[in-house]
Amino acid sequence: MSEPVILNIQGVNKRFGGLQALTDVRINIQRGQIYGLIGPNGAGKTTFFNVITGLYQPDTGTFELAGKPYSPSAPHAVAKAGIARTFQNIRLFGEMTALENVMVGRHVRTHQGVFGAIFRHKAARDEEKAIRIRAQELLDFVGIGQFAGRTSKYLSYGDQRRLEIARALATDPQLLALDEPAAGMNATEKLALRELLVKIKAEGKTVLLIEHDVKLMMGLCDRISVLEYGKLIAEGLPHEIQSNQAVIDAYLGGSH
Amino acid sequence: MALLNFDTSRDPKKAWISMALLLAVMLAFPFVAQNYGNSWVRIADLALLYIMLALGLNVVVGFAGLLDLGYIAFYALGAYMTGLLASPQFAALLESVIMLHPAFGDTLVAIMGEEIRTNGIHLSVWFIVPCAAALAGVFGAILGAPTLKLRGDYLAIVTLGFGEIIRIFMNNLNDPVNVTNGPQGINLIDSIKVFGVDLAGEQGSGAMVSIGSWQMPSVNAYYFLFLLLCIATIFITSRLQHSRLGRAWVAIREDEIAAKAMGINTRNVKLLAFSMGATFGGVAGAMFASFQGFVSPESFSLTESIAVLAMVVLGGIGHIPGVVLGGLLLAALPEVLRHVVEPVQMQLFGKVLIEAEVLRQLLYGLALVTIMLYRPAGLWPSPKHEDRPDGDSDTKGQSSGVVAA
Amino acid sequence: MDTFIQQIINGLVLGSMYALVALGYTMVYGVLNLINFAHGDVLMIGAMIGLTILSLLGAHFPEMNGWLQLGIAILGAIPGCIIVNVLIERIAYRRLRNAPRLAPLITAIGMSILLQTFAMMIWGRNPLPFPQLLPSDPIAVGGAVISITQVLLLALAALSMCALVLLVEKTKMGRAMRAVAENPRVAGLMGVDSNRVIVYTFAIGAALAAVAGVMWGANYASIQFAMGTIPGLKAFCAAVLGGIGNIYGAMIGGIVLGIIESLGAGYIGDLTGGFLGSHYQDIFAFIVLILVLTVRPSGIMGERVADRA
């Protein structure tokens, strides 16, 4: 289980009717990295996310997670294999408390069913207890432990983003895929998010990150890929990306 | 409803006291009502069956958020299965089978004995109830399967269609093989016999049930049985609600895509909702058949499916105490009003302006419309749905993402 | 072959009525993403109002020409149904425009029950005979028979549908309806009052249902307070079959469903070796619905539903 390459995806093509959304996109992420994906709006970043997590079916592509091929055919299978994601527009279970949201994240690693629900035998009770404890741990880890009992739709925006991350972490993923986690945050919140991501990396987790905040990305990511109009236009270390002409023209601003 | 609170996690002592109080009232009811005649307890018996149905539908609609408009089909399946296995109907079925396929028919007679030709099959309730639950559960999954990818309103219409299809089959499956006896329905269904006690009463005793040296009217006996089943239903659905499965249901209801992304196999979990919900319908149906002694397709129409939905919606979708309240109100109230309203109208106007049947329909329609417009969460919603941000246990420390600079 | 043509004719007649009602469902779904569950009961109201008018005419002007009487009944039923449908929109649906989608559906079910209850109170619970005003001698058509009433029904249906197409394609209101059906917000920005458009949509659907209701009564000679629900739901299935939100789809879906039902009921005995009979007619619509939603959810002509992002 110490395969150095966590995610190896090659040759992804995706077409929606007349629009070629992704053309031969590939990505290679090493274990323990924070890997960034940037690009102008409409470049296909979220589409790529949706493909690798099973929400969309690609036209072509090979997919390997920690050396084992996986089929991005259904989101729940992808989660089970080990990729957990957050969403660009936060998708929490609004009526549930923060704790319950994270407890749902444990679903994929637990297995009590109807029998356990009705009879609550020892194994079922132990599992419930373990789920609850782990969920609280994760809430504490991301910094909102004190809001465990709060209905999640009443949390502040920044806390909701943290909650979504905690919920994703609950699935014990090999790869954490975050879609614009800093969107809508002010400078202070972004700093806190950065600290959280560094903390997650320190735990040995691998992170794939879509973001628009270039400064944040440059300071945080180990490697970055740049998409434009569904094509990969650059890939490498942050400082390489920053000085890449094609990237500057497309995204960072022409007059540098 | 601050007097009675059943939430054991919030305030256990109050919850258990509330439950004990309610139980005491429910147990005493028949003996009090007896003074005013049998009909009140009979109304309560039927109301308890409806409450069971509402609780079962609550699993599908309330927990998992799947609007099932054909739920009564499972009630029908349980009832008709009981009709087949505990009445002379099987003899009629056998006759038609023998006419079509003599070999098959004769084999059945050889296996099960000659009397099934004349008397039909009469299995005990201990066998029938699990069978009814299982049959309903299987059909729950079968009927749910085509709906898994449909959005809410289409799902409703498709389930409605299934409910109608089942009713049409019940109404017409009497030729060439007589399974359901068509529009006439199945008669002479056995009453429930447990531990040597016949709940319909001993022969010639005027429907009085004897337990040891004690006697009580048949309707009372059924009352206690149905009360027990209701309590069991409340217990089981409550356990389902507060479990890993229950959370998965709420997750799917809240945001199916996020649920899938978190690893929930939404197909299987939805099928479980349909299945589990259906089993309660099946058991209630079996009880109904034995209680009433006959079943006919009229009892299982679209109107009935909608009635059960109205109970869930009126009471509080997803909130078990609310659903019980909704069931009680909509099942008992029309009957109560019938006893009151018609005589009152006679006195005041000399004739009945609004019949009880019309009143019943009016109540159901008004319930659905006004609740959705003015109190969509129901009369007694789950406490967490209150709009105050600190409506839950945590009141200290308002959540804030902005740290003072 | 004689039976086949007869079934086709029956199917066309039935299908025309489904088409008229399906148009109401599809137009409302197109602008509001809502199944007006009570629409089938508007058909019933149309039939009831028609019957009341005919009874009055029959009492006071018994010698009046049958065609004229029928015409007056239809013209009288139309405003009645429009009022009912517009009221339903106003009372039940307007407030729930932004509620989760199940809320208006549940309210619609409640409105359907209320409509039936009021019909029960006004016209009673029992089936009522609908007067036969047109000559009833059957006309021979290629080995089968059709009645004058049925011919009138087909003609009225065709006329109504043509009128609707003209309205939608050629008039300002029609353009506005199409705009709101496509994207209500942008239509609003262009100066279209979407509330008015929605009221018009409900009104037109009601008018069509009124025609269908009166002709239903004339064709089947008997009406009852509960007659609308199931045909209404079948008409909805027809709308989905044709492509929800698409008025050409509703017309085609209605006719096709009518023919499927008719042929199905006629031949199901042969197909199943005598196991199922024509009493199973009602299940075809739902089976068609399930098949369409499973195999080709956008229907024959394709969906046209509002982009309510």
C-alpha cells in the first residue's frame, strides 16, 4: 500500500454534443503531494473532476488509483476505491447536523444494515460508537468540533467548506479532490484553509485541488497542471508554471 | 406540543414518562369507550391499521424522500395473500387450475390433502404474517426498481401507475385461473387465532373472546393486537431512522449526488426503503383481511393511497410521532364526525347537507392543500426543523468564519 | 381486418381526447415544471357544466337543434373551466413556485380531491346520463363504424389543435409563452410578464379540457364526479410519450396512446393466450409511461422544459 503514484490518468476525452470539453487530458500525482489544477473559467477543470469521480462517463481514458485500475463508472464505486471529493457549490446535507454529515462520510467504510439497525446487537452498537467518535475527531481536526450539534445549513460559509472537507476525509480516501474550496473566502479564511491543507498533507494524505487564487496555489502546491479549453497547456513546478508563456497568455495576464 | 415529548435523546426522562402516559391512555381506551358501544373501538381498530400504513409509507416518503403514490398496493398484496391462504378461496383457485392443467392441479391435491378441494387452505397467522411481510418486501423492491433514476414527480406518477396496475389485476384475476375472485373479492377469511384464543370470539358467545376466565369483545381483542403491532412498527421504524441506513436515506433525500460521492450505493439504499416500507403495508394488509373477514378491490384504490399520504403529510413528514398523529386524525376524525355531524345537521336543518363521505373527502383535500401552503413540515414536525439557528443543543459560540483582524 | 380498423377508429377517438387534455399538462409542465394533477378533474368539470347547460336548454328550449345545443354547452363549459383552472393556479400553485418540487405536486393532489368533492356536492355521487343530441346512426367506414358524435369529436380536436398551433407560433402571446417555457428569467428581462403568461397557459389548457369533457360526455353518454382522474393521468402519460413540454409531442402522444390502448385492449386476449382480457385496458398507459421513462425519457418529439437553473 505504499505505491508512490496515487493517481495516474491518461488520455481522457469527453464530448458533450458539439462541445469537446476535454481533449487528451492526463494527470500523474505522487503520494503525499498537493497537486493543483488551474485554468480560466470553462476550461474543463470541474468536468475533469466529474469524470475522474464517476459523475460523467469519459469517452476515452485510463484510470489508475494507487497502481490499481479503477473504473469511473459510478460515483459510489469511486468513493469506495478511495477518491473523495468536495463540490464547487457546497453540497452538504443541509438538514443534518455537522456531526451527522461527517457520520454519513463513514458509510462507505462501515457495513451495518437493516438487521443491525433493528436489533442493535453488540457489533452494530460498537460500529455506531466508532462512527460517532471518528466523526467528532474529524470535526475537531478541521476546526469546527464545537459545532457538532448545529444543523449544517446554519453554519457560516467558511465552516460549511470545512465541514465538507471533514465529510470527505471521513471516507478514508487515498486522494482528496477539492473543487474550489477557497471560493468566496476572504484573506483570513484563506489563510486558515491553507493551514488546514498543510495539516492534511502532514497526515500523509494526497490532495488534488482546483482553485483560482493563484497566490494560494503557488504557495501551496507541489505541482500544478493548467487547463485551457479542455486541453493541458502546461504541467510542472509552481515557478515553472508562473513563467510559462502559454500560461501567462491564457490565464495569468499578458502584461507581466 | 411541549406537554408530550418523545425525543429520548433530548430529554430521556420526559420522553419515557410521555410514552408511559400515552400507553396508559391507549390501554384504558377500550374499556372506557365500551360504555358507548362497540363502534368506537372498531373505529380505533381501523385507525390503528391506518397508522401502521402511514408509518410504513413514512419510511419511503419521509425518510428517503421518495413520493410513492401507489403504496396501497402492498396493503392489497398482504390482504389478498391472507385471503388465499386462510379461506376457502384456494379451493376455487384449485378448481380453475384443475380445469386448465389437470395434472398440476391433481399434484397439488396429492401433496396437500383432499380437503383443500372443498375447504381451501387455512394456514395459521404465525405463518401468514411473515409471508405477507416477505411478499410485500419483494414487491416493494420490484416496483421500486424502475423508479430509481426518475425525478420526484415522475416517480410519483409511476408508482401511482403500479398501484393501479395491481388493483386492476386484483379486480380481474378471476378468469381463467381464479386467484382473486375478481370484483366480488374473497370472503370467509379466517380470523386470527393465537395461543388457542380466537380473536373473533368463541362460537355462539356473541363475539366475546375468552382468555382464561376473562371475557372481552372481539373488537377489543383486535384492538390490543393492533396496538401491539403499531408499537412494534413505531419501534422498528424508529430504529431504522436512527441508524447508518437511516442516515443514508436522509442523505439521499437531501442531495443524491453528494450521497453518491460519499460512497452510498443509492440504488440499493432506495430499494431498501421501498422494501422496508412495503413490509409494514403487507403486515397491515394481512391483519385487515383477518379482521374484516373479506377483501375486495374497492378497498385498495388510488383514493386510499392518497389518504395514507395525506396522513403522513398532515402529521409531519419523516417525524414518527407526527405521522401517528396524522394517521389518528385523518382515520378517526371522519368517523367521529359522522357520528356527530349528521345528527346535528338533521337537528338544525332537518336534512343532511353534507354526508359523512363527502366530509371525509373534504377533510383530506383541505389537509393536503392547507398544510402544503401554510405548514409544509406538518402539524408536528421534527424539532430540528425549527428556524432558529440555535434550535439544537449547541447555544454557545455562534458559528463564525471571520476571525477579528 | 374489420376489427383492426374499428380499433384504430376507437383509438383515434380516444386519442383525440387524450391529446386535448395532454396539451394542458404539457404546457403547464413546460412553463412551471409542475404536473397539474387536478387537470383531469377540469375535464370532469367541463363535462358537468356542459351537462347542466344541456339540462337547462332541454328544459326551456326542447326543440333547439342538437348541434346548436352542443355548441352552446361547449362554449359555456369553456369559461367555467378557465375560471377553475386559473383559480387553482392562483390559490395552490403560485405561492409554491420556488418550493421543492414535491410540494406543488402534493397540493395538486389535494386540489384534485377538492374539485371532486365540490362536484360530489353539486352534482351528486351517482353517474349522470349525458343527453345524446346528435343522430346516433353509425356511419360505415371501411368495414368499421363511427358515430357522428365521434366525427365531431375528431373535427373539434383537430380544429382546436390547429388553433393552438396558430396561437403559439403566430401571436405575441404565443411567443411570450414559448419564451417563458424556455427560460423564464431571461423572458422576464425581455419584458415578458411571466405571471400573465402562466395564467394564459392555464386558461388555454382549461379550454381544451372543456371541449374534451363535453365531447367525452357526448361520446360515452355518462359522466361522474370521479371520471377525470384516470383519463387525466393517462393524458399525462401521453404528454410524456410525446415529449413533455412539447405541444406537438402532446398531440402525437395523445393519438398514439389512444391507438395503443385500443389495439392493446382488443388484442391482449390473443397475445396472452386468454390469460388477460380487455379489462386490463387501463394498464397500457402506465406501461407506456414506464417504458418511455426507462428507454427514451425525452419522448417521441423531445422535451421542451424550462431552464430553471
